[in-house]
Amino acid sequence: MNNKIIIGRLESIALPELGIDNLEVRVDTGAKTSSLHVDNIKKSVAEGVHQVTFDIHPDAHNVDRIVTCTAPINDIRKVKSSNGTSEERYVIETTIKLGNESWAIEITLTDRSDMSYLMLFGREAIGERFLVDPSQVFLGSK
């Protein structure tokens, strides 16, 4: 426990492989997998690799800024959302950076346009690295 970093209920992360360097996320220990709001999801095959192309609006305060990303499909999973409905989602694997830590995580791609934060940082990504203090914000991002 002594070597775990304490993070708050909100953190600022980077997804360097997706061209995102400062994204506010909601830390959610109730969510198994992290999820990211994306638009215009399109599946394709390039050189035998199944991949997905999608648009991200990394700045919640500037919806005109769009980053188009392409990533290999790691999996397709049925996910039950917080409102109780199930949907199939593409799963990608990408590097996340929080503070001085950097590691690979799985992220499901979905429409979170009705949510306050573009990304949920779930417990599989939190893993053994962090402890969450829900009374604090941006502890790990400093």
C-alpha cells in the first residue's frame, strides 16, 4: 500500500498515441473498463488488421477541435451502461499517462455526449497502481 499513488475523483490524463495531452477524466471504481466518448466510428481492415477510425473532441470547451484516430480493434464487448442498457462496443488498447506513470490500458469506445466527462477511468486501468480519495481532485495530475 505504501507504494501506491493517491488519485482523486477527477484527474487529467494524456493519451499520447491518440494525440490527446490533457483530458479531464472521471475516476470510476464502479466501472470495470475505461470508456471514451467518440464520434463517427468506422470499422475497416488494413493489411489484414481489423481497425477502427473515430473522432475525438479532446477539449470539452472547444467542440470545433476534432482529432481523428485509428487504432487496431483489441476486442468487441457487450457492456452494460450506468442506465442499465447493454451495447456492443469496440475495445482498443492505448497508452495512458497520469502524472509520471505511463502504461497500456483498454478503452471502450462509445457515445458519452450526455455525460459530464468525455472519459471514465475504470478500475482495470486503475489496477494496483493507485488508491482513490473521492474527496479530492487532480492529486495524481500535479
